[in-house]
Amino acid sequence: MLCNALVSGLLMGGVYASVAIGLTLIFGVMNIINFAHGSFMMLGMYVAYWLFIWPGLPPYISLFASFLVLFFLGAIIHKFIIRHSSDGQNVLLITLGIMLFLDNLAAFLWTPDYRSIEIPAFSKSFFIGYLAINIPRLIAFIFAVLLTVGLYIFLKTTITGKSIRAISDSIEGAQSVGINIRRISLISFAIGAGCVGAAGAVVTPFHSISPSVGLVFVIIAFVVVVLGGMGNFWGTFFGGLIVGLGESLGAMYLPGSLQQFFIYFIFILILLFRPQGILGGKRA
């Protein structure tokens, strides 16, 4: 039972990491507290759902459509709303308003009913000895690894990625070498929204879809980002694993009302003794 709980926790941790990886780009690199991040994920889930209902595309293919839809939505929101406010508290309230608007719009368009996607070929588990491994969660875990590696390579090797890193280090320094701050900030926000939209599509085979689903994930995503270190992608990945393991062990050894105890206990310890996160630098 313990081994199965550990495996289940690691796989779920990969899910949390895939949700938080876009947030660490927005929150850790751009210093924008984006409460609408969970709502972006919710919209990505609905894109995958309707593409599954109408043309019959499985979520593992429609995740590219979810990425593109949320990428352009994130770019529009940043261009016409976010970029016009330079104050951190104002941006926080703006993203909170965007979250409420998107959640209520989804409830109006698609009702608050829970929906789900069932893919028989991917709805089973396979066994390695006594270990039961859920196939959809394993795919989501692999997706989290690929997404982390992809973003890491993007930031390290591309001109746009290096510009994003330059802005995160020093806006004034980036401006002095001719980097277009507005353009790069818009791209960063759009990529973060697109990543969580794709993550939403990946989790639809094993998680119900509703207008309120984003609220649950956005809280955990903030915990994961702070645990791993703001702006650190590998820290976010390992932070997701820690949260997943804490949740799984909490469900095994504690009453249902205390299931999240391990997660927030570790979170408080990190804030007290290493506020920059597990892999965060002193600057963070």
C-alpha cells in the first residue's frame, strides 16, 4: 500500500508540476501574481472536451489546440489589460477579476454541471509486480517532464528565451541592450497561459471538468511554485512531486479533513527556513 501510495503521489505530482510550470514563468519571471491561471486551465480543459465531443479528437492531440487558444487569449489579455497596470496590487486584483469573469462566463455558456472524457484505451492501469500505475496519470507525468525540459531549452538557447531571462534579472539592463520589454512580457504571459491550457487538456481523461475546477489547481500551483523556487523550472517540477507525495501520504495516514496537512506543513517550513524555495537562488 505504501509503495502504491508513493507511485500515485509521484504521478499526481507530475500533474501539479505541469499546471504550475506556466505559472512559474509568469509569477517567477515577470512578478505577476496571476489568479486567472486556474481559469486558463479550465478553458483548456473545455477546449479539449468540445474537440473530443464534436470531431472526436483525443485530448493528447487536442492539447496543441488548447495551447494555441490559451496562448492567443493570454496575449490578448496581456496586451489590452495587464500591460496597462504597473502596480503589483492592481495586477493582482485585475487577474482576480479576470478569474471571476472567466469562471462565470463558463458557467453561463456550459452550465456548472460536471463533465468528463472517457477513453477506454487510456482509462486502465497496468501492474509492475504489486504496483498499479494509472496510464492517464503516467502520460500526464511524462508530459510534465517534456514540458519542463522544453521550456528549459527554450529559455537557454533561443533569443526570445534569453530575452525573458534578461528581463527577469534586470529590466533596466534588458532595456539598455535594446530588448523590447512589452513584446517579451506579452510573449512570456502568453506562453504561460498556453502551457496551462495544454496541461488542462492532458488531465481531462482522469479529472472532471467544470467552471470551478481551476480554483483548486491554482492554489496548489502557487504552493508548488514557492516550494520549488520562483522562476526555476526544475524546482517547480520537484515542488510538484513533493506536493503530490504529501497529498498521497496524507490521504493514506490522516483523516480526510487533514489530507492536505503534509503539503501545507512543508510549505510553512519552506517559507520559514528557505523562503527562496528548494532550488531558488538568494535573489528570489
